[in-house]
Amino acid sequence: MPKSLVLEIVTPDRRVFGQEVDAVTAPGVAGEFTILPLHIPFLSSLRVGSIAYKRDGAAQYVFVSGGFIEVTSSRVLVLAEVAEMPHEIDIDRARKARERAEARLVEQREAVDYARAKAALQRAITRIRLHEMAGGGLGLVRPGKPSVP
């Protein structure tokens, strides 16, 4: 019985990640789900969030800004609009994006696209949380933080 599966995360610009892992947890549009080796094949849309993968007992995370996931019994392929490893996240830029989005959401102007501002806020908050969970971008997972089962 296989004890691992291949996780590959790609964007239109590059291959972000590709390794054997023990488990993957992803933010599906209908809710979060976990994939283990020999999982039943399926496709799903992804929402903004982080993909968690477990390898050698340690959980690691990758930011994704939506996309799709294809699961087979031995492979998980993520086609993301944007994907970033924790060390790639520009924390200052994410904090400024959060501030801009929060400011847009409190404005009372008709020209403000609230759905777009909420989406920008969600992306910024997810990046900041992922960066913090990874020990400031060092790839470390802090005790007490959520992990992949």
C-alpha cells in the first residue's frame, strides 16, 4: 500500500512545488478536505487559502489564491492562479494590501467594489497568517498551530 503521493502545484508562470508527501489538505469551495494515498479521484475548485501538506511528520503550507485541484490515487495536481511558498511572501506588501482593503471596506462611496475589496482582504490576511504560521517565512511550523491529520 503506497504511503505517499505526489503533490504538484503550478501557476501559469511556474512550477511552485513538486514532491512526494504523506497527506494534503486543501481549501475547496465547498469546504476544506484532506487527501491521503489511494484517495478516490475527483476535481474541485479552490478558494483563497493555504494548502497544507504533511511530509515526514511535519506540516508545511503553500498560499493559493484560488484555482483547481485534480486528485488521483497517487497524485494531487493544483492549478493555482497564484501560489507562494511562505519564504516568498512579501509580508510588508501583504500588510499594506490588508490596510488598503480595510480602508476600502469602510468607505461609503458607490465606486467601491466591496466584493473585490473583501477578496483582496482575504488574500492579504491569508498571506499574513501563513507567513506567521511558518515562523516568519522560515518554513517552520509553530507548536499549537493547525496541522494536516
